[in-house]
Amino acid sequence: MTSLLRQARRWAAQDPDSETRTELEGIIEGASLGFASAWQELHSRFDTRLEFGTAGLRGELGGGPNRMNRVLVAQAAGGLAAYVRTKQPDDASVVIGYDGRKNSEVFARDTAEIMAGAGVRAILLPRMLPTPLLAFAVRHLKASAGVMVTASHNPARDNGYKVYLGGADGGSQIVPPADGEIAAHIERVARHRIDQLPRSSAYEIAGDELVDEYVAATAAVAGELPEGVSLGVVYTPLHGVGLEVAERVLGAAGLPQPAVVAEQADPDPTFPTVAFPNPEEPGALDLAFVTAREVGAELVIANDPDADRLAVAIPDDTVEGGWRRLSGNEVGLLLGWAAAEEYAEGSRGRHARGALASSIVSSPGLAAIAEAWDVEYVETLTGFKWISRVPGLVYGYEEALGYLVNPEAVHDKDGISAATRFLSLALRWKAMGLTVADSIRRLGERIGFFESAQISIRVTDPGRIGATMARLRAAPPSQIGELKVAGVDDLAEDSETLPAADILRYRLVDGSRVMVRPSGTEPKLKAYLDVRGDTPEEAYARLAALDTAVRELLS
């Protein structure tokens, strides 16, 4: 107990943030007086530290190594600086961006000062901007690496630290072995007080011309638009940083300017109008639907707070409120269809190899599109750190509302370029007398009607997740519901195409698919269900039956 108190006091003594330092000192005082809740809080903050991995760092704001704070960020910056200098001793450079969350700008400026103090050229973006613009900047400026301070669509109490690599990595997020090497440098830095890290104010502030370049590159994905066609659109950035750049891109592309949800237009780190700032969450788009009904809109689009994801909703009289959010797979397949068609019709000459890619938990429909249009299809592990690295990538997506439609400019998911592309398609479909719903049906008539669902089982005992995975491996089911299992793929070991991952994939005799894996961020066991039918009704019926059967299997 005494050693824990000493560790906490050492941490508080070096914390330059008066808020987290005072908070931690109060907990230390409570523990010194013997309060059990204070000891419990100290153990929560100091028994482990936020692990630096392929997603960088992400966690709740607060004092201690298992929280996001200025001490932890300084250690991460010092470790990353050491890493890039081992790779490029003489001309290492890092570009740094930040969103509108609490402490994002503070963490970004700390990073810039520590990079500059370590002899690394540090370039700070001019203001809070979307994550895709940082990914673009790493590539455009030919930087060694990039840092984006954001927790994306996490709850308001969180923040994070995403790292991108330049050079041969092309501005993609880090993957092994880079993550482990950076983590080792961070561990060495963390053995010393952060005030021993040299700092310098001699960092650069990127000019607005960088934003201009992103706007131009992103507007280009719209292509040629039909004349004389209008489209009523509502847009929400969900209290994030997407509005300014999104409006500029849509304007440069010649697309209709959307009606903006006024209550959610400005960055606000408290996200006051939503329970969770994630457009996938129930209720997150309710204000957008209110606005859509008021202005008579035909389409709703939403970015998450750092604008790397896109949600789309369409009018639907069969659901309460008259609006239905499309699934990530529905949007992903529509964008994939357009990409495959465009590549097949005119882009083959620009690519020695063209590929569509999606994560293994996304709809098999993209593979069907690739086959129908004679384009290569590549399956990857979840995350755009993998999708973005597919050779000859034309388009990639994953079902969690992430789409990469402009790989020549951004090697990450990008909610603004995806919105630009989707609106241009919707405009073309309208010129043909088609709605988005009509286009979904047309695609289904070509490749079959694919339907997907996700089951998340939250547990209080994390050990239950491992036990369930072990049970499924020890006694693989021969049947799920009334359908026999045609094959099982255990991805726990490396294969020719995929790195090892704790995932089980079941292929059923009717072509349906079930994938089971632990969540990487929460105490949940997740199952992904995919079916195909000759009609929407057949697909819905198959999905409902499979959902019931999988819940029984995992119970």
C-alpha cells in the first residue's frame, strides 16, 4: 500500500495539469486517511497503464498511468520522437492534429513541443480539424509520422492518441512491429520524470493551404454531376469538427449545401444532445430527423465527432419517425458498387492491380460485387490500418461506418470524402428517377440481397469471454439452429492472407456466415451474422432465424 501511495505522489508531483494533479492529490489524501473507495480508485489508476498498441492510446481523462493526461501524453510523445529518430536520424518530421475534445489542443501542443525539443521537425495543424485531414497531411507533407489527438466517437470523458506512419506506410495507422517498437521507447521514457524531456517552442504551424489541398483532393471524388438536379440534405457533425471542412468540400464539388442541425453544429466536448456521440447509437440522429422533417429533406448524413465515419439515413414510412439509418454494410456496398463499376469502365489503365477490400466482419456482398465486375477482392482483419495497406486499393470499407473512397489522397477511413461520394451518387440516381432505396434494390437484384446483424453480449466477468471461445474451439458446433455447419475457420493462427486473431468463422450450408470474436475495447463477446437471399423477404427471414440460433449458441 505504501509503495502505491509513493507511486501516486511521484506521478502527481510531475503532472503539469492543475486539474488532474489536484484530483489525484485528493484521492491520495483519501487513501492516506484509510478510505476504501480511494484505495480502489488508486488501484484502478496505477495497477496498469493504458497500453500503446495499433490504435495508439485511448482512455478516460484523469490522473495516473491508466488514464489520459499530460504526463502519459508526454511519455508517448517522447517515445514516438525517439522512434522516428531511430528511423530518420537527420530529417525526422511529425505532423500533429487535434479535434474538439477536452484537452485535445493541450495534448497536441505538448506533443509538438516535445518533438521539437527532441530535434524532430514538428508541424501542428492550424486549428481543430478532422482526423482524415491529419492522415492526408502525413502523406501530403511526406512526414515521418503523424499524431491525431482524438477519441473519435467515444464518450465525452475519453480522449486518445492515434499514430500514423509516413514513408512506405503512406500515412496509414501503425501496425506491428512498429507499435511494439514505439511502446518500448515509451516505456524507457516513462522511467524518468517528464520534466527531463527537453521542450522547444520552435515548432511550425501548418498554413491553411494544407486544408485547401485536402478540400480540392476530396471534392474531386464527386466526379461530374448531372445538371438541373437538386437534392435536399440534412447534415450533422454531432458536436464535432466536421462542419467547416465538409461544407467547403461539398461547395467545391458543386454539391448541394445541406441544412445543418443547428444544435449540433459547433464543437462541444460535452456532447450535450446525445447520450453517446456515435451515429450508430440509437437516438444519435434524432435531431437530424427532426430537422429533416422540418425542411422536407431527402437524405440525412452525419459524421462522428472527428469526421472519419459516415452515417446515412433515408425516408422510410414503415419505421417510426419516417427515417431509417442505413447500416454500414448497406452504405459500404453501394459505395463499393460505384467503385467497381467506375474501375471496370475506365480506371483499369491507371492501376496495374485494382482491389476492393473489406474487413472480415463486413458483408460478403463486397466480394460478390468484385466477382460481378471482375475486380479483385481482398479480405483483411478489422481496422483501416489493414484495409489501407491492400496493394492497388480502389475502395475499402468496414461495417462500423468506415469508408475509404479516395486512397490516392488518404490512407484511412474518411467520413467527409465518403459523404461527398455518396451525395454525388444520390444526385445521379435522382437524375435517373431513382431513390437510394431503389438503388439498394437494384444492387440486390444483381448480386443477391445481403443482410447482416451484430450480436453483442456484455459480461461482468471478462473471463466468461475466454471461456466461451475455448468451449467453441473444444467442441465446435456441427449445426447452428436448423443449418448444418459446412466449415469452420479458426483464425487464431497466421494464415497465408491474414495475421492471427481471436476469431471463429462458421460457414453454413445455405451460404450464411457467423463470426464470433471478443471485443477489442469492451467486455463484450461479439457475433457477426451475414445471410443472402433471392429477395429481401427471404434474407430477412434467414437473418431472424440465424439471430435466434446464435444467441442460443453463445448463451
